[in-house]
Amino acid sequence: MKDLWRITEGISPVVATAIHNGHKVRDDVYKNLAISDSDRLREEDPFTGIWTDIAETQVIVDISRFQVDLNRPREKAVYIKPEDAWGLHVWNQEPSRELVDRSLTEYDRFYVNLNDLLTKLEKQFGNIVVLDLHTYNHRRQGPDRPFAQAEQNPEINLGTGTMNRQLWAPVVDWFIHDLRNFDFLGRKLDVRENVKFQGGQLSRWVHRNFPATVCVLAVEVKKFFMDEWTGVLDQTVFNAVHRALNSTVPGIIEELNKIRK
């Protein structure tokens, strides 16, 4: 839908999505928001839309997750209470049924569009991999407080908890292998599976509707490439993450070709 998300179709079995990229909200939402723009931005995934160019087919969402969260089940897609949103006080007053319904209409339309896209690619290629790109905070205690411990916060967390892991093992294992072996500014990245996140609603929805033909790799990048409190980007580190993600695409395509044989 215009001004809500952008879908660019390419000729490739790899799709990259950035469904928490957006910051825009409708007027009726903005008028009732108690949360500040900066607090809202901190919980969004700015810059992930840029990373989607690693794939020819891209889905970039331009609306904020505070309008509707496309990575949560439909009944939880609009945050109502603080516990729905990391304890944040989102609304001046509880959103009206009309506001919620408008947001859920957008939610439904997104998944119709995604279904159309994946069905088309499924017919064209047979098997598809979706790179569902996200970022996550690791300084929740405050801008001057210690970082969260690295043991439970890998630099890249790969969520595979919603898929048939055995079916897609070659794709998953090579993706992890390629990321771990990438020369990341003279060192190796900390890449682990299902430590922090196991995949959200987009992964669940795809694996439920395309169980044997589409694999979603839910990629959560820790915000070590930026200051999550100010939004200031470390361009060098950001670009290196971009290159690391891009380095996995040839291996993904190679494994998909093996599966088809």
C-alpha cells in the first residue's frame, strides 16, 4: 500500500524484509501518542531498510511498529498497555476501536501482499529464502549504564524456532558459517542461533503458510553499530554489517539450488 510499505520485485529466490524499519504514523495515531519520537525510534529498527538491498526482492515497511507491529500476532499487533511495549507508556488514552481497526486493516493488507509476493516467487523458483532483518537494543538500563552481557546478547542472533529446522538445515548452517567466517574489520562476528530471539510473527506466518517451500531466517543484529539512545550511526561498523549480510547470499542461492535437484 502506498506510503505504508514498498515492495521491489527481482528475479531471485532470496527476499529481504525490513518490517520494523519505519517511523511514520497516521495523524490519528500521532495525536494520541504519549511516547516521544526519540523513545519510539529507539524501539524501531532504523537503517534496516538499507540492508535489504542484499536481495533483489525487497520489502521495506515505512510505518512505525507503534502504529501496527507486523511481527506480532494480530491480536497483539497494536500495543495497548505498557507491558505490550517494554513498559513504555504509549498512549495519552487507550486507543479507540476505530483507530485499532484501521491499524489491523493495514496488518491484514500487509499479509495479503506478502502472500501474493511469495506465491508468485514460489511458482517461479520453487524454494525461497526470506531474510527477515531486525535490530535489537542492548543498553536498556540507560545511556550511561553498562551494556547487556555478551553471553546472552550475540552480535547477530539467528532465529529459527518457527521452522522445520531439519528441512532447512543446509541453508541455516551455511548462513551461520558464512557470517562467522566473514572478515569483520579484522575479527570474527559473534553469531549464534536462538539465544535472544527465535523468530516472530512473520516467520511463524510464512512457515505455517509455506511450510515446505519458504524458509525465513530471522536475523537480529545487536545495535553495536549505532548508539541506540541517540540514534547516531557508526558508519564504518554499519557498512561492515551490510557487507557481512551480503556475503551470505551466494551461499543461500547455492544451497537452494542443491535442494531443488
